[in-house]
Amino acid sequence: MKKIINLLILPMVLVLTFSCVSDDDSRFQSDPESGWIEFPTTETTTSVNNSLTLITVPVNFTAPINTSPVDVTYTIEDVVGASSDAVTVSGTVNIAANTNSALIDLNIIPTAATALVASDISFDIVLQGASRGVGVGLSDGSAVVRHRVNLVCDLTLDLGGMYSVTTNYGYHDFLPSFNPNTEVMEVVDNGDGTFFVQDFSGGLYNGGPYSTAYGTGPTSMDVVFSNSCNKIQWENQSDPWGAIIPLNGGVNEVDVATGVMTISWFCEGYGENGVSVYTPM
């Protein structure tokens, strides 16, 4: 009886064993070195500044063994902006023998951070082929063959120093007089990524007509702001009558080529507003 049971069990084991490795499963080839090429991840986001020179993206060769090198080719497809404004690539990468991965080099060009001030750049690295018959991806689409690279700006200029500041006013109580106004002002670097301006009004509150009419002075509109990728930002700042906020639709940025700052401000208390252009001296 035991012999009969054993004979019945053996075919069942064989059936179960071979059912796990089907002939049409591309991941299990007769050649253990055939395998396939894929990305281990789908996306990379990197902040670029003037000191960054290289970004690397890993690519894998999935196979039981690898006794000889594999050359992998890839292309770049732009998604947002032009990748050529930020990186150079070779189009090929070599996976060495007895390894299962390599790094695709994205060489950052010197002007990349400046280009990213205007707009972020995104592009796809798309695997195209491999040497010695190794496949790229899998027929069922489960292997990642397209990797998205997002580049964002991390370029911040040192804004501390003396400026000639010209302010064109959109509204104050004494228009059309005192418009525009130009005077020398200092921007103080606080050393923590923020900057201080004693009179954000461009002279209206400190020495201008508001000083005489309303008793404003040096500290009536002092503001602390930050510079994130050459975008001027601030919050929780106020004059004697209310909050000071960025002017809706106005420009608040630094020209990286000249160092000129354009700051557009609005006082919520009584509506004073203006655009101040800071030119380095």
C-alpha cells in the first residue's frame, strides 16, 4: 500500500515543481546569464547649485550570474525644459563582469543652476538595449525601463551689502509727489539664510512724507526676508497699521546675472504698495 501511495505522490511533486517555471516566463531562461536590464527605482529629484557636478542613477542587471561585461544603451527624453541646459550624458553605461549594477552619470554643466532659476527641468532616462543578447525590461512591463529625473534650483546668492534702491509707488497718501524715490540702503545678511532691510518702503516711512505726517521712522517698516533659489519671500512682517505682504502679481526675485533684486510689496492696513529695485553698489 505504501508503494502505491509513493508512486502517486511522485507525479504530483513533478507537476508542482515544473509548474513554477513555465516556458513562456522571460525571467527564467535556460541561460542563467541572460537576465534583463532595469532601473531599481522610478524617479530621482535633486537640488542643483554651483558646487554640484555629478548626479548618478543606478541601473541593474537582474540575472543569477554575470561572468562578462554588459554594455547598456539609453536615451534622454525631455519632459519639462531642456535637459541639455543642465546635464551631459554619454548614452551608454557598462555593467562590469561579476557585478549586477552600474551608475549612469549625469554630468552637471556649469550654468545648470542659473538655468534652473527660470524653471525646473525634468527628463526621462529610457533604457534602449544591451550587449550579448541581454534583454531590456520584461514583456509583461513589470520591470522599470524609464527613470524620471527632476532637477530643481538650489542656487542662493549672498545678498548682503549696499544698494541703490529706486521705488515706484502704486499707492500712498501723498501721490503724485514722492514718486519715484531713489536712495542708498543696506541689506544686512543675518547669517541664517535671512536678510534685513530697515525701511522696506524705500524711504516713504523713514525720512519721506509719512515721517512728518504720521510720525513713522527707521523701525516703522523694517522687514526680514529670505531668498529661496533667488525668489524673495517673507512672512509675518508688518507696518504700524497691518501686515506687509508680497504684492499680488508682482515680481519678487533676484537677477542672478546682475544681482539686482526686484521686490514688490503691499501694506494691508491702508493699501500702500510699491516696487523697489535694488541695484548693488
